[in-house]
Amino acid sequence: MKVKGIISEERVTLPVMRGVLLGVESERIAAEKEMSYEFRRSIEHANKLAKTSPEKANALVAELLKMEKMKPEIAFRVANIMPKTRDEVRAIFAKERYTLSPEELDKIIEQVMAHF
């Protein structure tokens, strides 16, 4: 199947995408349709890497967006990766033109652990 055009676009966390993929998978199974290799690989990827529930991931994004230096794309990246150490958080912020203080790093890690 080829995509002809993008109708709309929105950011979602990996746990939310996992739920969407599983819903589509169950529909295809019920309709006895074949699943493509790419679709099966997408489900495997989401199953391996989704570390929390969709509700907790969305709550984490909402909490992170309240922080001063947090951009939406970084908040979603943090919610997808769920970093546990300062170095992991620093890696996520590596492309930014600013650095985070140890207190800000710890606050992000605390938020992640609260929603794990």
C-alpha cells in the first residue's frame, strides 16, 4: 500500500502508538487479512520499547511540558526513551543550545521514575 498524502500529523508517545498498532492488528486478524512485514516489525518494535502505559506516558509528557526549558519534541522523546540516568537525559538534550543544571536533570529523572 502506498501513501498518497498526509491528511494530518500529531505527536504520540510510543506506548500510545503500540495501542493503535495492536488495534489495527486485531482488526486485520478478525478480517483475515495478511499483515505486511513492515507492519509486523513495527508491532515488535513497539512491544520491545514501550516501557509504560499510554496513560502514564501522556501524563509524563504533560508534566514535562510544564518545565521551563522543555520543548514538545523533547518531552515526547523523554517519554519514549524513559531515561534513568543524568547521562541519558544529557544525550537527549545534546543538540540543544543550552545545558541543564544537575537539579533540572534530577527533576526530569524524578518525573520519569514517577511515571514508570
